Amino acid sequence: MRQFFRLLAIFSIAVLWLGAMGAAQAADGPTVTVTVDALNLRQGPGTGYTIVDVLRSGNSATVTGRDAAGTWYQVKLADGRTGWVSGSFVQFSGDATGVPVVQAATMPASAAVPAAKGNTLVFQTESGGPIYVMNANGSNLRYLTTGIDPAISPDGKQVAFTRWAGSSTGVPGDLWVIRQRRAQGAG
């Protein structure tokens, strides 16, 4: 009989301890865990916001809010810092129904427009794919060529890029420089 009460006491303590752990976890709210090698923690919900820190694979944070679309989460790190992470690169754990929509601070105007040289942007949609040029205000988008890692000259008149010399990755390539025409009457 004495052994029965001892086991009952141990069982009761275990139940109370597990209940306290569950309550503590519920008080913290839902969490996200990083599923990629490195994830930018940003000041707001979007890639135009300043990077606050870089989280590593397996890092977890408490969710404190979400954007209206539910694609970005506002999180609080263990050290108390807060920021935003893209929902595409985290695993969400917990009850999402109680996560409030948080209105983020307006993105600074300087962060909203990408850096440009000579009021011209050059970019590509995938490595080795099409290279495009457009005015910094978003007008006059035009196809330029294909290649890798385009860069525009300081005066905005030339675009440098590379191309692989062979059909497989790792084959030495060539550096190309071409002159790009500016559109008349644009920005």
C-alpha cells in the first residue's frame, strides 16, 4: 500500500509538472522554426525592409503577429528582439487562430526603390536567364540578352555579364560588355 501511495505521488507530481510546462508553452504562443540555411529577420513584412539579423536553420522564435495576407510573421527572439520573417521559409507550430494582424511601420522611401546607377536598373529572373533593363521608376522595361550576374556601369550606359563557355556549370566562361540604349523621354 505504501508503494501505491508513493507511485501516486510521483504520478501526481509528473502530471502537475507537465501541465505547468504546457501552460508555459501556451502562454508563449505559437512558434516558427527556420527551415532554410539562413533567413533574414527584417524590420517589416517584405524584402524591401532593412535586415535586422540572420536566423539559422533550426532557430525558433515566438510569433507575435502576422501581416494581413498571412505570408509574413512578426516574431520575438529569445533575447527580446523583434522582427519579421517570411512564412515561406519557416515551419509554424501552434494555434494560428489567435495570431493578430499587425500593421507594420511604413517602409522608408529610400528602401522602397532599389539602388540604381544613372537611373537605370538591370536584373534577371534566374541565373543564366534573360537580362532586363528598366528605368529606376519602373518604366520602360526591356529585354537585353541572356547571361549570368549582370552589372551596370556607373554611367548606366553599359551592362557587363558572364556566360558559360560550355553547357555545364563550372566551365570557365567569358565576360561580356554591351551598350544599352536609354529610352527617350523616360525618367
